[in-house]
Amino acid sequence: MDKAALSLYEASLTRCSANPRFTERFYEIFLASSPRVAEKFAHTDFVRQRQALDASLHLMLSAVTDETHGPDRFLRELADRHSRRELSIGAEFYDYWLDSLLAAVREIDPECDEAVCQAWERVMMVGIGYMLSRY
């Protein structure tokens, strides 16, 4: 991945992470995106879930920039947790997830533009692709 996209993602992530509303807003959008999503997350501890999301967004940066080990080093445990053997978060949820994430970024990041959204999407697609490969 090119350095410009990574730089845009990292700067935007820093801005979003600095706003305590970011992960909360993401989950509001995500849960409203589909009845299946709301059902899947019905018994979720969202304080813990928001912390996990924040950590995973930072892990994505490491997963994309580590050319030797890539996503496997950073996302294997997360992917295994989301696989059919544990939480069974299938492919149909990732479209809702990514659309909701980008919507939250657009709302929260005051510097968000099309290039920033594209950078987020490119970074997230690396992680999503890996997660799906281990489903």
C-alpha cells in the first residue's frame, strides 16, 4: 500500500480516536444498518466492544505496514474470534461494518474528504480480506 494512503489513514484515525464519540457513533450507525446486525450484537458489552474496535483499528495499521508478516501477525486472533468456530461473523456483516465505519469517519473527522475515505477503505479491505480468509 502506498505511503500517502497510509499517512491519510493514520492521521484520520488519530483525529477520530481523539473524539470519544467516534466508536459510539460507529455502533449507533452499525446497529441501525440491519436488523441482523442488531440481533447479532443484542447481548454485547459495548464499553468493551468500543475499546476492542479502537484497538483493532490501530492493529490494522500495523497489519498493513508489516511487509514481512502482514495481517497474520496482528489479526490472526481477531480473525479466529470472528470465525464460524466462535462468533460466526460472516461476510454479510462486513459490508454493513465498512459502510458504517466510513459514515462515522465522515461525521467525526473534520478533515475527511474522498481521499481520506478511500484510504480508510483500502486499509480496512486488507483486514476484511484476511478476516474472511480465516472464516
